[in-house]
Amino acid sequence: MDDTYELYAVRYGHHDRNAAANFIGGDPHDGPMPLDYFVWAIVGKARTFVFDTGFDAEVAQKRQRHLLRPVGEGLKMIGIDPDKVEDVILSHMHFDHAGNHDLFPHARYHVQDVEMAYCTGRCMCHDYLRHPFAYEDVASMVAKLFAGRVAFHDGVSEIAPNLTVHRVGGHSKGLQVVRVKTTRGWVVLGSDASHFYANFEQNRPFPVLESATDMLEGYATMRKLSSSPRHVIPGHDPLVLARYPAALPGVDDIVRLDLDPIAAAP
């Protein structure tokens, strides 16, 4: 049980917006507060896991997002061949986390029971709840299910030694976070359980949500699961790139999360 992992945040996209769009009730200091889009790599001695799969160029154009680098290219830069990835963990099924359907042809996908039921059930009759999902992503996951390539989880599951998933909900009904042991302690990859540091640090929920209660409780869960608040990684905050060391010389948008931060919150 001494297994530890290297962790990488790999930025692939960007979206300009103001702070008012990132908090319920807006923000009195409504200056620029853009979203960065990431996938994460969890690299162990024996197995490599990819957490979330991002979106592709077609979706970027449709959703008016900037694709900075295709997800597969970013992973290859850190030595991960998508063709050889055997396990993909999806935090949830929103368009920016569950795309690139054919990028990992040999992988098994780990999804919460509740999330699959949610994105194929009656809640999708409502435009507000359906908007972050894409039919193509959901249909692709159903196809993978019938091909025997989906593993379902109910709440808390151990995927590998010292690597667990935990359903927290909030942003989406079946959203799960990942808890990983590293040489610096237990890191929680929060994905959209908290888009920005400010969401969980200030208990100010992001406005796209299924349950405000679950989102707020999710902040507390991440604090409990991590070695410290400095071990919680939000899903879309550009500050992640400023706070962690670069994984590659001359590349400023792929960082190591298993290493100590180089900058802290002001």
C-alpha cells in the first residue's frame, strides 16, 4: 500500500468570461475571470489513469470555446500514448469532460451509476439541466457500455491502491472526485466539484449546478479527503498553472500536481 502517483494537469482549452458568471449571485468585482480546461493524468508505477477526456475541435467551435491543444497531443507530450491507456475516469458527463470519444480505444471508463442514470433520464427533459450535456457524448458512453467497456461505481470505490473515487454531486448529480496518494500527501482532483479555488475557499457555489446543497457539502468532503486545502485541485482555475511547477521545460500549461506548489494563495 505504499503506491504513490505522479499527477499532471494538462490544459487543452480556454474560455474568456467575467467573474459574475462564476458565482451564484454574481460578483461585486466583476473583472475578467476566465476558465481554463484541463484533463488530468495519474501515473503510477504499474498503471496510468486519465481523468476526464475534454472536448475536440468540432465541439470547441460549436460551444464557442478555444481549443489550445488537442487532448491527445498534450498527453503524448508527457509520454502517455492514448492507444495504451487502459483506464479512464470520468468526473461527470458534461461536454467538456466526456468528449474525444475515440481517443482511448482500449480503455475502460469509470462512471458513477447516478451520473449515467441522470444523463439518460427524465432530468434531461429540462433545458437548463440538459444544456451542459451533449447527445453524442451520452450515446458514445452507451455504445461503450454495450461493448463491455464501462465500470460503474456507487459512491466510494477503490480503483487501484491509494486511488479512490468519491461521488459528491452538486454540479452534476453523479459527479465524482478522485483522491490520490502522492509523495506530498493526499491530493484531491476536484474537477467541477469546484471550478475555481474561490468557489470552495469562500463557499461560493458555481452557478451551473444540480444541487446547491451537494455542491457545498462537496467542498467539505474535499477538505476532509485531502491532506490540506493546498492539496485540493479545482477543475478550471488558471491559477493552477501559476501555483504548480511545469512538467516540461518551456511548456507553461502542463504542470505537476504531485510536487509542492511554487506559489500559494495571496
